[in-house]
Amino acid sequence: MGDYMPANYVTYYFHDDGTIPNNAQLPLVLYPSVLNNEQDSMDNRFLKEGWGDTWIGGVFDYHHFHSTAHEVLGVLSGAATIQFGGKKGESLHVNTGDVVIIPAGVGHKCLDATKDFRVVGAYPEGQKNDLRVGKASERSKVLNNIGHVSLPKTDPVFGKQGALLTLWH
């Protein structure tokens, strides 16, 4: 696989906290140190595996989630502590080369980051993200949206061979 190593992974489940719906059925998946930090390599890998609409940037410093798409974040450079699952969720430290696959509905917020922290983000083929912050007036709609987000056809790093397909199906 060239510069891609066999994946060890860690999973986290998050339940609805009353504000952030999270996703009790699908775990967040963290692949530690799985990709090198070259932008083209991460970008191309995600695109090759059918995860598109890529972007490069940071992670917002407020709790948010996407109700219409799953999301992958590949850490291009630096390090950060990101809280997943809302205010009562887990704070995870991510470093260059880590990949986090976030199910629709799972909240995320950057708590702290190095100045050089950058990620590549992408979404499964055919999915468009929305940005939600847990407004009570949107709750019914976002719960409906999350329930209708299709499962990805591939793992964003390992394609048809990735752990994600087993974990999410």
C-alpha cells in the first residue's frame, strides 16, 4: 500500500445528550498515525476511495455536527485536542497522520490546537454536509436527516478493505 500502513483503530460511541444528537448506532473511528502528512497524499487517498468535496482548514471552536453527511478528517499538520460527542463527550488528542471518521450527528469542537494544525476534510460520495449547532427548533429535522444518511460504500483510507465497512454495516 505504499505509504499507508495497516490500520489499528479505536472506536467511540456517543449518545444523544439532549443538544447534540450524536449517533448511537455508528461509532466514531480513529485511525492513529495512518497517513503521511502530505496534502496531496491525503486528498488523493480520500478522493480515490470515493470521499469528495475535500477542503483544508481547521476545526471550529464551537460544538457543531452535520446531519446530512458523515465526515472524515485527516490531520495534515500539527496537533489538536478535539471534543467529540458534545459537552459530555470525549476529548481526543489528534496528531499529524491521524484520521478520524465522524458519523452524521456526532458533535465536534476544537478545544486547543497548535498554530500549524490543519486537516483535510471530505464526505462520502453523494453526501453534502450541513452545519448544525444543536438548536432546539431544528431537532426534529436533524434527527430525521441523520436517520436517512446512507452508509458509505468505502472506507476513506482503505477502500473496500477498511475496518469502517465492518464497523458500520
